[in-house]
Amino acid sequence: MTAPPISECALRDALAQFASGVTVVTAQTPAGPVGFTASAFTSVSLAPPLVLVCVRKGASAHDAVVAAEAFGVNVLSERQKWIAEQFARSGVDRFRQVRVRAAGEGEGLPLVEGAIVHLECRHHVAYPAGDHTILVGEVTRASVAAGRPLVHHARRFGGFFAENASRAGAVAAGAPQGGEA
């Protein structure tokens, strides 16, 4: 007997429980910079250095980002919630009041200042996948800055707080965790 397919609503509710970092993906086009907020981002390979981001086909930035020769991935800091919210909106100037710098020489990729990671990527391949495009990029340059990441969980943004050192030490020493006895 086959189980009935899961509803979009139920799947969305389940996936909202997966905590993830928050990125803004950017590209430079002849018409100017484009970008969007993405939490569907991950590494693919270290050799060659590949990452992927999922771009909703109905997103206003979809065609421009997928067609671009290069794109940037900006991992936002916990102080950049407003940027994540702004880049998630439609019908607004997403770059309004956002400080960016051009990567590389001349008219490079727009990179969000204050992000804790910048990845400059060359378009590697794109795959259609349902209502999204899986965009794979080869990382050509990476930079890391100090700071705490912005996290998305249960349809809300927040910060990440690591366990304190004594708790982490107790876990490493084999002390019981959670409901374990």
C-alpha cells in the first residue's frame, strides 16, 4: 500500500525545523546588481571546490543569477537580520542602504560588507529540480571574518550560541546528555 503524498504545508512545517545559516546570493548583470536571501546552501566538494544554492524558479532574481557567469555567496552575521529580510522581499530595491563592495577588479561581484564569509563563485552547472534550480558554483576566492552567524529556524531568524566549555568537556568525557541515563 502506498502512502498518500505529503502536502506542501506539512513538508514546509517539517523542513522549517531544520536550522540553517543564512546567505545572500549576489550577481552583477548589465542592468545592475541582483540578489536574494537563501538558506538552501551547502558545500558539495573540496576538490574541486564546489558549493550549491537552490534558487526558486519564480524568484525575481532567478533568471539573472542562474545565467550569470559568476555569483557571490555572503554568509550573514547575526547583526544582519535586516539584510536577510530585505533580500527576501519582492518589489523592493534589495540593495538599498546595504553596503557592498565589488569583488576583484573593476565591476566585480557585489559582496555584502559585514558578512562573516564571502565566497566568489564561477558558474559550474545548473540543474532543474521541481520548482527550483540547483545552481552549483566553483569557489574561486573565499574570505572569512570574525562574527557570529545569522541562523534561520522555524521561519525565524536568530543567533547561534555554542555550548559553554564546561558542558562541552562533560559531553566529551562521556557524561549523560539530554534524556540519557
